[in-house]
Amino acid sequence: MLESEQFHPNDPKEKETERRKTKKVLTMRKSFSTPDLFRGNNNDFEIKLSHNQIANAEKSIANLIRDFTNISVDMHRLESRYIDLCNTLNDLAAFESPMFSRCLKGVCKHLHDTVRALKDHTEVIQNKVILHLSENIDDCDTTRHYLKKYTGEKTKRKENTSESLVITQQMDELNKKMEHFEKGKIDCLHTCFKRFIHSSLAYHIKGVENMTEAYKALAQLNKYDHLDYMNKKLLPSADKVRLEFVCRNSIRR
């Protein structure tokens, strides 16, 4: 790569590009913003850490939703390309010899089966993976609601040292909420990736099976039978050409 083509972090254009990318990610969820890291009118480290914990989880999940959405869009485009290919094969088969036509239609059939497996995989990503991740974003909002509640209570009571026991109980409750939040997050990610991996395996196994059958269908092609058929089909025209040639030469004589 030329030096002029490399990434320069101090380049104003590169900085602006990165800033726009970051802004795009952050605006995916209005609830996620920099103040989430330090929300609350106090300097309590535990509360800041909890806000940071939720905000980082929300940002990561938003990025996962973006990535899985891009994958599903690409899968849908691939599905359309396969369908276009099948249509072209059917059109081609209409003008070929019966034997070659059967080969092409056999390939087309197994491509269609691959498309169905691809469609099932895309639906799993959209309806079971992305949707489940979106629900976990809602869990982030719910946890933040409780965090704000306990933050407010702790701020009000911290001035009175005689109520330190109440504050301790509230922080214990907050820790339980955060523990529940982390458990929900890890369960969500585990479930989503398990679904994605299982669906990917099913799609690729189906793809290998169908492409193997498509290869077998194509292997039945006998080019000599095809040539014999096409020669017979073109024979009347060839005879006509030869007859015209003989006639022209006879007249010249």
C-alpha cells in the first residue's frame, strides 16, 4: 500500500469519517449517549461504574444488531442472485437438446432447494437473533430505570450518616439488579449465537448436499449425444445449403 493511501489518524478528513461512523452507531439508540457513563448528580464510583456497564453493553449489542442486519441483507441479495441464475438456466434449457435440458433443469432444481435453505437461515437471523438482541436493549433501559431510582435515593440519604444502613440495603438491591442484568445479557448473547451457529450449520449442510446433487445432475451430460441431436436438428438447413451450392455451380457451368 502506498504511503498516501494509508490511514492517517491526524488527517482532518479521516477524523471526520471516523466521527460520522461513531455518530451513526450512537444514534442507533437514542438512550445511549456519553452522559450515560456518569449519569446522576453525585460522585459515587459504584453508580458511575454501573452506568458505564449498562452503556457499554448497550453499545455492543447495538453493534451486533447492525452486523447481523447487514448479514441478513447480504443473504437476501444472494437469494435473489440464485433465483436469477435459476431463471437463466430454465431459459437456456428451452433451446437445448432434451438430454442437456434435463441436466440444466436438474441443476436448477437443486439450486432452488439451496435458495429455500438460504431463506430459512435469513429468517432465523431476522426473527430470532436480531429480535432477541433488541429485547436485550429493552433490558438495558429497564435496568437504567432502576439505577436512576437508587441513585436518587442514595443521593438524598447520603448526607445523613444515621441512615447508612438504608443506603447499604439500597446498594445491595442495586448490586442484585446489576447481577440480574449481567445474567440476562450473557443468556441473551449465548442464545443468539447458538441460534446463529445452528442455523448456519443447517444452511451450509443443505448447501453442500444440494450442490453435490447439482454436480451429479451436471455429470450426466454427454456432449456427443448433444452434438448428434443438434446435427440432426440442423440437417434440413444443411441440406438446403448444399442444394443451393450445387445449383449455383451447375448454372455457372
